[in-house]
Amino acid sequence: MATGGRTAESASMTDEQRGKRIQDRRLALGINSVRRLAKASGLARATVDNAERGKAARATYLVLEALLDRLEAGEPLPNGDAVAAEPDVFLF
């Protein structure tokens, strides 16, 4: 399931805080679409949307947190797309 101590951290959060954290992590990875995260997780878009609003089942949070852990560790999305944690910046 979740790694890096996130299980204990998540257990002390409210559902709303947990949902906000999932949303923040998704956006930090450059995944701007809830639909894209839903497809990668195998969950319905409405389910992911509910999770980000703090209105989901415990199992939903676990699935999303585990996926985000893997993506943050550098794994590609299940469809093979790479996730860029930081955009390239060009200075002239």
C-alpha cells in the first residue's frame, strides 16, 4: 500500500485533508486532469473527484495514495505515459 510513512500520516488526517493532499500531489506531478488520474488508477472519475473533496471510502484513498507514491518514485503511468514532476525551464 502506501509507502514512505504516508500510511501513518494519512491515518491522522481528516478525509478532507487527505483529499486535499491527494489533489496537491496530483497537481505537483503535473497531472492536471482528474480524468487522467482516474484512468491510471482504474477508478471512476467521479470517485476520484469525491476523494479529492474528502468524500470517499477508505479503500479509494489507499488506491490513490499508492498510485501517487509510485508516480512520485518515477514510475510511468499504467498506460506508459511519463509523469513530469517538474517542468523543463529554459533561461535565455
